[in-house]
Amino acid sequence: MRVLVTGGAGFIGTHVVDALLARGHEVVSYDAVLASAHGGPPRAARAGERLVVGDVRDPDGVESALAGVDAVCHQAAMVGLGKDFADAPAYVGCNDLGTAVLLAAMARAGLRDLVLAGSMVVYGEGRYVCARHGVVRPGPRAEKDLAAGRFEPLCPSCGAELAPGLVAEDAPLDPRNVYATTKLAQEHLSAAWARSTDGRAVSLRYHNVYGPGMPRDTPMPGWPPCSAPRSPAVRRRASSRTAASGGTSCTYGTWRRPRRWPWSPCGTWRPPGRSRPTTRAAATRTPSARWPAPSPMPTADPRPWSPGSTGSATSAM
């Protein structure tokens, strides 16, 4: 099978490409190599891969890349939260216009299978429970609370502390920033395409993803700038506390998380004495010698994806 992977030269896209090639598939990678996601020129093409530098907003380029393709894995997107709302046109252009151009080209080419890189940000804050008011949806954190080091949300009705809960796949959607809104719009566009063409689409709502090949200056939401300047003493301490994250330079204890992530689509565990979760995949792959990994603790409601009937669009956490 020949698969087009948009964003195939990026962090996640490269892993998708490697997995497809390992299973004997042909791959066409299509990537704009945006400066915000790439520190330099694109990587070298793998054996069995055709790497094309192009923008998903370019109809001619997308149509050419789709020639002879059997399925599409759409990873290309502008990620991060941006600086302010002035970045909205860039996010909508890259993520939603680009997706629309791709889907229109797929419809013309008669392609019927799509995997979309979704995101857990479509759920918004997550699920919290107040002892008095039950399940609640906290509002944005106040700047004065953040400045004082109070990062956990409080009950919007009584101001009491909240207990984090599990987020099911069918939880209410509540995108709270431009990036989240564009990711949800991608899902709706894909669903409309599937209904119109009798195709099949699945959105994989990623949580915070990390591992080998992760850019040091990643703009991904939820991750600190790993290459932020540090004093030599801090760097020495940090190097001895590198997280079991597949070789990235993000470390425990060198940054303060602005929120709790009690739920993860792949399951999480918390090292003893630490509040930040580690993904089950990373814990299983490279358990830290400093923190022996306990049994993985599922903290979401993952569901196996079944393609189902044609003309369907499905989300999977």
C-alpha cells in the first residue's frame, strides 16, 4: 500500500513513516518544513520513501503528491498556542484551510481512507469533581493565582478544591484557544468529507507526545522550552534527572507545570514523590532507574477503534 503522510518530516510524522516502512508499505512524505517545527533543512529520505517539500495549502502540490496513493495520514499542522490572537489567521490557514485543500484533492482522486492527527485539547480543561457540586467545568485560571503559584482550578460555584477525574472519549468538547479550535474544525471537516464521499476517517486525539527525535525547541502545548538557558550548575543537576522520555532533554523538577494532567489517552503513572505523569509507553520502553516503574495505571477511557461502515468518522483517544 502507498500512503501519503503529510507532515512526514516532522517529529510524529517521521515515526509514522518509519512504522509504515517497517511494515513494507511505500510512503510519500509531504512537508512544508516550517521554521516553527524544524530547526533546519528536512531530514534525508528513508529507503522506500519519497520526501516532497510542499505546503498542504497548495492544491497543485497536494494533487501531485496524491498520485498513486491508497490512503492518507494527515499529520501536518501548526502546533503550539501562539503568542496572541493575532496568530489566528496563521493557525486557521495551516490547519483548517490546509485540511480542506487536502480533503478536496482526496475527493477528486477517489481516495476514501484518512487518519487525522487530532488532539486532546478539544476537551478543554478536563474533568473535575467538587465534593459539593459534583462534576464541574472550571473557568480560566486567574493571573493572580498563577502569579502566586496556585495552579489547580477551583470550583466555579463555591471556590473549593477539585478532584481530577477521568475524561471519556465522549466527554463534552470545549476548545479554549485558537489551536484547539482549529483541531476540532479539522475533525468536522473530515467528518463532512467522509459523509460526502462515502469515505472513512479516524481522528487520533493525541495527548502530550514525546520521544526520540523530539525538537529541543518544541512549540507543542504542555511542554517547556527544553533548550531554555540554564546555569552550569542547573544543567549538571538536570542531566542527572532526565526523564525517561526516550532521550529528550526535558527533565523532572526543572519547570513548574501550570496545570494537572490526571488523564492521558495512553495511560499514565506518577513516579514516587512526583506529581507530573509519565506516559505508559515511555515508562514501559525506558523505565527510569531512579524511579522503578509500577504497574501502568490507566487514567482515561481508551477505546479500540473499529473502522465500521463507510461514510463514517471516528475519534479515538
